[in-house]
Amino acid sequence: MPFDVNKVDLVLQFALLVAGQEDDYSDQQLGPIHLIKYVYLADLAYAKRNNGETYTGTDWRFYKFGPWSQSVNARIEPALTIIHANHRVFQSDYEDREDSIRWSKYDKHLLQEREERLPTCITHDLKRDIHKYGKDTSALLDYVYKTNPMLSAAPGEFLDFSLVVESASNNKVESPQLRMENLSSKRKKKFNEGMRAIREKQQSKELKKGKLITPPAPRYDEVYNVGITWLNSLAGPEFVTGKIVAEFSEEVWNSPTRKDKDVS
């Protein structure tokens, strides 16, 4: 399908508005690299359930360490200007690097309106991904790099979204359950406080019953030293530090190991 500007703008706006719901203001701010990757993930989510067809019609390429599209990049400013998003520029301390740009927008009513216009498969997956990765560039790049279209392409090549249809058919749908990574910072704090109170209460009960025994202090004697020396010897000779340069053949991009779902 052809590149659809309106759909790209819609996903960009939705992604930023979802980030705007995070508790910490710093987590509400996304840069161009984050927004582009979330549009990619929206296309990935849609392709899984629509026979490999993407939602936006973007021609994604393998660029450096992630999927890239100049067409999507060019739509960031006009798409976010429409919803009056906040725009901040952080000047770089390095002459060879561009200034950093961050966008943010909080508007729960506008978020609901944009969400109603998008397929459920996109809104569901993007909410999860944005909450989990947010503006964490390293984690986000690592995540998108390990998606099947990326693992099956070499730098500069177009990405094949038909690959995710095959993998999606093998995935079992997990029953909804509460996970720590899906909790907000406030709820995590409340959960940890509750768990601490439970542990303290349990320890108090055990103390009253006389079940807790204080372990003896460790003895750092000759036997201890001999044991530590023996354990260290099991690791083999001491590792020599230094700078090493490794060179890889271009054929590594077509290696079957890159396409392994357990690649790390």
C-alpha cells in the first residue's frame, strides 16, 4: 500500500500523547528517534494481524541499528505542531553532533480521540511498548533491532513485514496478569511498601515464636583463605586486559544465527 501521511501523523500524535500519561515529566518527552521507532512498532503490530501489510505504508529500511524512514522523520514536526505539542531544543556540547529535540503533550481527551481512530492492535501494543521503553534509547533500539524484519535484513535493505505473520501464528496469547513492568512508578512504590510491611509483620511473628536464629559471625582464618584461593584457581589464568580490534565479513548479516528468535 502507498505511504499514507494521515496515518503516520495519527500514530505520531498517539505515541506522544500516550507518553504524556506517564507520571514523571521526564518520561513524557520523546525525541525523533523514539517517535520513528514507535511508528515502526505500530506497523509491526498491524502487520502481525494483517498478513504482513503495514498500517502506514512506510518503506522501512535497515539503517545503522534500527528501522528508519526519512518520510516518517519529515512528518514529526508538522504532525505534532497540529496538536500544539511542546517543543524543546537542548544544545549539544559537541560540534559534530546535532542539538537534541524533545516533544511532549498531555491531553487525555485528545488521546482518547486519537485512540478511537486507530486499530486496537496498534493502540494495545504501543501503550505497552511506550510505557516499557519510553525515552530509553538504548533499550528501545535493542528491542526493535531484535524484531524479525530487522534480523532478516542487512544494512540498507528494505524490511519484510511478512516475516512477522509466521512468527505471530506461533505465539500463544497469554492471559492478562499484573506485571511489575506495567505498573507506574507510584504503584510500584506502593506495592514495595506493602511487601515490606508484610515481611516485617512476618518477621515479628517469627521472633515471638523464637524461630529466628542469628547466624554466627564468619571466620576469616587460614582455612577461609585457602578456600578462596582454590575457588579463584578454578577460573583459570588471569585475564589480560587490552584493546582488541575485531573484523567481521559482510556475510554476517545473512547469517542464520541473526534470525534465531533467541538471539541476544
